[in-house]
Amino acid sequence: MTASPADVVQTPDLCGAYPRLDEHQIAELSRHGERRSVSPGDILHREGEQLREFIVILQGKVAVVEGYGAKERTIAVHGTGRFLGELGLLTGQAGFVTAVVREPGEVLAVPADEIRTIVAGDPALGDLILRSYLTRRTLLIGLDAGFRIIGSRYSPDARRLCEFAARNRIPHRWIDLEEDEAADALLRELRFSPHDTPVVIWRGDQVLRNPTTAELAKTIGLLAPASSATVCDVVVVGAGPAGLAAGVYAASDGLTTVVLDAVAAGGQAGTSSRIENYLGFPTGISGAELAERAVIQAGKFGARLTVPAEASELEPREGHYGIIVEGECAVKAHAVIIATGARYRKLDVPHLEKFEGSGVYYAATPFELRMCRRSPVVVVGGGNSAGQAALYLNGNASSVRMLVRGGDVHGSMSRYLADEIDRTPGIEIMYCTEVRELLGDRTLQAVRAQNTRTGELLEIQTSALFVFIGAEPHTEWLKGTVPLDDRGFIVTGQGTSPWGTPLSLETGHMGVFAVGDVRSGSVKRVASAVGEGAMAVRLVHERFTTTGTQ
């Protein structure tokens, strides 16, 4: 099926999404691949299948389309010198589009393993490919490409699937039963009723009815936890900045490394729209892009990242440790680096659970952005996360009010962020103000807040309340296993034991380390988390020296 002009998506060459390779770069790639003649109609890679080759067009034209053979939509048309693929080629995910030859010619095909090596070893070419792939992933997300999720915004399972896709930056389209007129017709076509939702449609013909997060992840090619009798060198639990840094440094040092995360790479930092004070990125970088780059970097050294995989127990064994996931020992390792981070605290107001996911949110990602389009929003908190969320939401919401418990934000927020908020129209900071009550029926309609200085109560109309009021450590799975302080953070480098004094980031178990926000006394900054992740690997080597593990 050939797309009509109206079906073609006009996608500009944003930030180098579709660069052309020069003769020198093509010659270098030719050493690793093979040339092939192609004819109109040839499929070079298909939606839903794993991307196995990096393809450069030497002659002819290739269209990148979504819904090939059905309701086709052309995303882009590539000519001589351009290359195909997107981020999934580097991460092992399935493809979200189909590449079909439109005009006869010749292509150069390089195996995926080879291109990953090239990206790692050739800074100029590798950066060109990586930047292009990151931008293409952003374009696909913005175009609502990928699989479709049909469900009700009031359904916890529908929200779970959407949040998982958004946090992992997986292209998808959310079809809301309450708002999308086409939803009912599509369900009838699939012979489903609204009571059967949520459903996921993949590749146009594969339908998953209320899949688990693990089932959805497996379908799109994310690695699933697999039990093994082999004991690896290091398992990192948590894939925020600290965990990803530990994965990169451990794997680059030649240690067999597995990284687990319950939801998505990036942790809390992954939900940040823009990190502007991280060293080396003067124009800033989104938390999601930083995480994607780190995942690729860890993968090129051989680290295995598994998402979703929520650790439920740390089990000391003879000479090693086991990490329990879904009731089974998913990974065994000689050393463990705990980087499970912290989760935002909840408001102490009645009926909070009733509105969570249908008006109350703890992250500001594209998923939440869709839920408050052109509506007034309220952000609770006065730290960096609250400030970044306010700026991110401001471009989409009709207005943004920040409710801050104290009388100033300069003591809790970076200066550059506070100054930018002051300069931004549409954001109002209400100091000495706390939420007392949430109002609404099925969804949030307003919040009742109080000025703690004057005692005045005010009602603020809003359908979206974003809460960033400090964090609680994610250590429930560790209680009774490692020492925790009175707030639940992991204590490191203290006390004595039969095997001596713990190293600076080591817990009460020999060879078990804690890094980042989950650690008692840590500095809550991305840079310090990355530094602790790297430092923990150095301490792992030191511990292995004393135990004779290596």
C-alpha cells in the first residue's frame, strides 16, 4: 500500500535526525558490512521485529512507515547517504516502524553488533549516529507511533501501562475511552468491550489484554530477568544515575555486571525535563536522554540491563548474594551495589489514594503532560524537582501555581532554577501555603489550601496536582538485612564486624554497597550520585582483593 501525500508526516531534520554520511564514513562502514541491490517493495526491517542491521542507502529511496500494509503513515523518506534505524538498534528493542524500498538502488548493511562496536570506538561517527537515533526516538514519541494502549484514564492498569511506556521512552499512542471518539469503534473491530480494557495493540494484529508490565516489556524486546546458576561479579539494584554509573564503571573494568530496575532507567532524574547544572552539558540535558546515553554506554561495555525487575529480597549465601525477583533468585553475584534511590513523599491529606493517577502525580513526564493539557496545574514543593516540573508543565498548562511551605525557595532550589521561574510568565509561587484537602468526585477538580501565616483558606481549581515534597528511601525490601537510619536510609562505612570495619560505601554486609539517594548522608545531586556509583566500583575491587574473589 502506497501512502497518499496526506498520509506523509512532515518531519523536519530536527537537531540532525536525518544526517547524510560522507564518502569517508561510508567507506569505513563498508569494511564491516556488505552491499546489496534492492528493488521497490523490499522490506529492510519490519515493525515489531528486532533491528538486526544498520543500513545505509547508497542509491535509491527508502520510506520509513508506520502501519505498513494497513493504515499506513509515512514518517520519512531517505535518499542517498542517509541511514535507517533508531535507538532500538543500539538497545536491542524491537522496531516501531517498517522500512520499505520505494526506488531501486543499493544499500550497505552492517550487523547490529558491529555498529554497536563502531559507536563505542569511533567518537565522531558514533556521536553522529547516537544523536540521530536519540532525536528519532523523540520524534516517534511525539508522533504517537509504536503500539497503542486503549483504556480508561480511571483504570489503574491503564495508567500502569502508560506510565511504564512513558518512563522508558517507548513510542506509543494512548487512546482514552473518555475522550477519543474512535476508541469504541476500534474496540468493536477487535471484538472487545470497554470492560475488557486496557488492551495493547502491537504490529496492527497482535492484541494483549491487560498485560503485565513484564509481558509488555518482553513483547517489545526489553530484557527479562532470567535465573542462572552462574555467579556474576556485580549486581547493581537500581538504574538511576548512581546505578547506571556503577554499571558503566564495573563493566568497563571487565567485571560481569547485571543492572536491575523495577520501572525504568533514570530513576527520579529520568523524570526531569531539563538538568542544567550537570557538568559537561552547558545547554542542559533531559533526565531521559542522560539515562538513554548511560544505558547505551553500559551496554557497549557488556553490562546487562533488565527492566522491569523489582528486587524483593537480598539473600546472603555461601560466598555470594542472591537477588530475589518475583519470588525467584534472578541474579547471583559476589558483590551488590544498592542504588534503589528514594521516592517522593505523599501528602498527609484525606482520600489521597482516591486521586492518585487521576489528578495527583509524582512525576512530570509526557504521560502526565497529556493529562493536564491546557488546564491549570498545581505543583507542591520548593526544591529542584518542583521547579523543573513547573517549568516543564508551564508550556502546556493554562497556568502553574507552586505551593511552597516556607517563605522562600532560594534555600532549597538552585539559584539558576529560581531565577528562571521568576522570569517565566504563567508561574505563580504561593509561599507559606499547604494543601489541606482534595476536592472532586472521580477525578481531582480542586484543592483546598491554607496560608499558614494568615490562616486563610483558599480553593484552587485544578485537575492536576504534582507533588514533590521530599523523598523516602526505597528500602522496604532490605529491612532486617542491612542497617538503616531512623529515616530508613542505608547506613554505610560505620560500625565493626567479624570481617573488620566496612569500607566507606559498604553496608553491614561484606561486599554490599549503597550509593546515591538511598544512602544515609548522601548529597541529593545527580553529579554526586554518579560519583558514588563510580567510587563503589573501586571499593568492590578493594573488597575482592581482601576476599580473594579475583
